[in-house]
Amino acid sequence: MPDILYDEVPSLDLADFTGGDPAKKKKFVSNLGEAYNNIGFVAIRNHYLTDDLSAQLYDMIKKFFALPDEVKKKYEIEGLAGQRGYIGKGKEHAKGRNTGDLKEFFHVGQEVKDGDPIKNEYPDIDLVMGGDFNLVLGQGDSQNRSSNNAERRSRKFIQEQNNLLNLRDSYRINNKSGGFTWSRGSCMSRLDLILIEKDLASLEVNTKLEWGFDI
């Protein structure tokens, strides 16, 4: 891969990767690799991560790290060198020093799903995620309420991440309709969600839950 001296951070369009054109997808991958190899940064357009979703993400992160240390330590996973789960203060230090850093973080990553032997090196984690998503995921989650293009893009992003992480709608598993958490006049929606990993969901119902909207 040739060295390139950039005058500015490269900007790429994620639609080139997801749009179905093999040539554009290949060029996106190549340009992404060049950017990371030569400058280490890249700006991505059309990524579906809206300002509202970013604000919700930061809000949930702040709430987690504001929890007492004894609660956060329950999310530590031993034996993985901090590659998954919560890593507390004093666990890492700068090279050549023994004083622990005053930082804490939480590592997440993709799950192995294709039978690769490396699966033995990954922990089995039951993932639960909840919050006010400010959008509806299924046909039965709203009544007399329309959605705009921004919400449809956000819904597509959330559904893709749910499918990637094997998350299922906990409430909708056992309830085909209702359960609205927001209303204004005759308009009602279920915007507050608790999403659970598929393996946990199978304990509630022995069937595959399909999303109500096509993506």
C-alpha cells in the first residue's frame, strides 16, 4: 500500500460500501485502508449515527460510569487481558511505568458466528441494552404516527446493529401489540426499548423474532 501525504482527513461515503455496487465497495475498502495506514483518521458520511443517537449514547455511557465501583466491577471479565467488558482504574499503565492509569473503559466487540475455532477465545456474554431510542422498530410499535426520513435512516441503522449483535425486542417477544410509552393526542408510540441477546430471548419463546420493517 503506497504512502500518501494527506493535506486533510480523507472523507468517505458509507453508501459506497452498502449500496450494492461491487466496484464502489472495493474502492471504499481500499480508500479506507489507505487512510488508516497513512494518516490514521477518516471521516465517514451517511453513517446513520444522528446527533440525537450520539446524545443518547453519551447519556447512557455517562450513567454507566457514574455507577459505584462495586457495581461496575460486576462487568469485569477475567482472563481476557481487558479485551471485553469493564476495565477499572489502575488496571493499565504506560509503557515502562508501574503506576496504574486513572482511567476506566468498557470493551465490546463482534461475536464469532461462523464456527471459527477462535470462538474458544471469546467469552459467552449475555447482552442486554435498553434506553429511549426515540424511534419505533416494528409495525405494532406506533399508532396514528408517521415517521420522517431521518427516523427511517436511524431505524435502519439500529436494526442492522441489532441483527449484528443478535438482539431481540424483549417486550415484543411476548406481546404482539400495545405497550406504548409515548403519546400525544391520538398518536402513540413505544420508544423505550429493552433489547436482549437472542439466546436469552429463546428462553422466553422458542421461535425467531422477525423485525416488523423491511431494511
